[in-house]
Amino acid sequence: MKIFVTGGSGFVGGSVLQYWKGKHEIKALSRSEVSDQKLKPLGVEIVRGDLFSLPDSALQGIDVILHSAAFVGPWGTRSEYWQGNVEGTKRLVQKAIASKVKRLIHISTEATIFSGIDLVNIDETYPYPKSTPYLYSETKREAEKMVLSASKEGLETIVIRPRLVWGKGDTSVLPVLLDMVTSGQFMWLGGGKKQTSMTNIENLVHAIDLSLSKGKSGEVYFITDDEIWTYFDFLTAYLKTQNVEIPYKSIPSNVASLAAWIVEGIWRSLSLKSQPPLMRFPTDAMGKECTIRIDKARQDLGYKPVVSVHQGLQKV
């Protein structure tokens, strides 16, 4: 199969490329020499550029696009989020349709439906909120809706929504946690008692691989480890894989949320470029429950986790 991948130098994209190495003919978009160096060992054909300068020839003969690139922040302007997540996805979808690509797999997130309240035992029928205060949620939602609507224009589209991606090779969650704990900045929100679903990278890669040929066009699929842990139990176990103990300091979730709102307001009113010490989206996300059902992925994709959380922890 001929596959084009965006975000191949990231945690998710790179893990998928490693799994597909030698199995498919792959092109990967690269924006820099640094990305080139990460992609070269994976045996892909490197296409230098970005979503706004993608040559028509890049998608000629491609069967499937895996779109895992995104602007995730955690800090940025509305323009940066909108360009990275909405306009970039729009350009890719337009190119895919023009090049008669058969299928596009879009890596999304549960954040598309997060507006600051608990998400309890939800599935894909949970509606988009009328509004959300988070730029990441807003722009990923708009990108997702755009991808889904493209299924009416002859492009098969599959949207994959993982929750809290973790595991071997983690370049996002684990490094941030380690930095916060070692610098003394980490505090539990509400004692870490809220419950969460999560998605080990091996399980996500498996779901993406299934999506190459399975799943219904124009549909969204949640992917998780099909386990529910409290934040306290999971993050404590995750950090222990690095021989790091999390000291117990806690603050009420609503207090942390208010503080983050104030801090962000100050940073934006002063147009400060530096990342603020407290931000609304990560603070609110870690202070709310997020438990997810995966019945639809089981039925349509034939998905079931290939590793348990305990097995995944042993591999980190």
C-alpha cells in the first residue's frame, strides 16, 4: 500500500512509521532537517515542505493519508492554532480529493468535545459543545468536522480519537510530568481522585493499522486501553517507571482552574510570548473525569487492546 504521512517525526506518527517499516511504500512530510534525521532511519521517502507548500506530485498514486500533524501548543495564539489545525488540514483534504486519494485517517482527540466539564462513560454520540474556551479544542474540532464532511466528496475519511497517549517513546506527557515533578511544580488536582481513560501507543498504532482498510467512511472512533484508572494511580505508576516518586501536594481543581484563567488572561493582555506557568486547558483537563467507551471501534474496526496498562508500564 502507498501511504503519505504527516507528523511522522512526532510520537504518534513516528511510532506508526516504525510499525509500518518494510510493510508499505511510505512518503513522509518533513518541515526541517531535524525532522529529516528522525525520519531517515524509518525507511520512508521524505517530502520536504509543509501543508501549505505540498506539491501536487506528493500525493499522486497514494492510497491512504495518515494525518497526525497538529499544533498542540500548549501555548500559542489563535492564529497559530487555526493555521496549524484548521487551515493545514483544509489544504491537505483539498489536495487529497484533487489527487483522488482513496482514504484519509485523521488523528484527532477527545479534546474536540471538551468544554471544561466531566466526560463520564461517553461514546461517539456525545455531541460537540456549543462553545469551548480552549483554542486546541476549538481548532481540533473544526478540523475534525472538515475531515468528516469530506467523506461526501468521494474521499473516505476515518477519524481516530485517542485519549491521553502514553507509552514507550513518549515525547509529550512523560517529559512534561518529569520536568514538573523534578522542579517541584507538580501538584495533584483534587487529590488526583478523578478517573480517566488512556491510550497506550501500541494500542493506538494497532487501531491506526486496522483503519487502513476497516471502519466506515465519515465516522469517528474512540481508541483507549479499555481500562479506567484514577489520575493518582496511573500517573504514580507511570512516573515510577522512571524511578521517580511524586510528592503529595494537592490543590482543589476549581482553585487551580481559576488561577490558570487569571494567569492566561494576564499573559494574553500583555501579549507575552513566553509560556505561562499555569494554563487553562491542561489544568482543566487534568481536573475533570474523562472515561470513554470503545464499543464502536470494537464493532467496526475489530479493535481490541493489544497491551494492558500493566503490560504497557513494563515496556516504558
